[in-house]
Amino acid sequence: MTLAQTYSWIFYAAGLASQKLPATFADVMVAADGINHAVPTHKEIRSSVSWSMAQGLISKIGKKLILTKEGISLLNDASACSGTAYGVWKYIEKRFSGLGVDNSLQISPNTMKTEHGDPPDQRPVEGK
């Protein structure tokens, strides 16, 4: 999974989990499982939340999470553009890519560490 996919997945889960009350990390894990039929690791949640907080999309109240006004707006835009959970996730992923999440990195399911994806084209450029 790319970083943009992971960050958007966890952001979406945090948004779903915190609709009525601030969400615990356990609430986010349950919502993430509902979206992707997979339970995120603590590292995936931690890095995704940290990035979303740096972007002003999530904030903390004690140890619980809520979306900011900007985060709510993004989630509402995503929901308005798609009728499916997958479509909402993809919309958010695209927006996160535009905010600078590096999609050249992937998280290896074997090691849970980031790895470079396919290397860039190494063909020589004409005239150089």
C-alpha cells in the first residue's frame, strides 16, 4: 500500500469513528477494518494521524481524535463525489497525493517498513 493510500484510509476511518464523539485509536482501528477489511498497525495509525495533524485535518483532544473543520470539509466533499466507501477513500487518496504524500514509497506487508516502489525510468534523455 502506498503512503497516500494508508494516510487516506486512516483519515477516513478517523472521520467515520469521530462523527458523534472524539474517537479513540481503537475506534479508528475498528472503522479502518470496516473500510478495508484489514486492521491497521499502530505504526500506520501513528504516522497517518501525525501527517493529517500536520496538514490541519485532524486534531487531538487528550488521547482522542476529531476532524478539524478542514478535515470535515474534505470528508464531506469526498462523500458527495462518491456513493461508495471505496470511492470516498480514492477521492481522499487523490487529494492527499496533491498535498505531497510521496506515492513512490510503499509499505511492505512483510516488514511493515516503507520501501521504494517501481524505480523511475532510467533511460537516457536525448541531448544529455
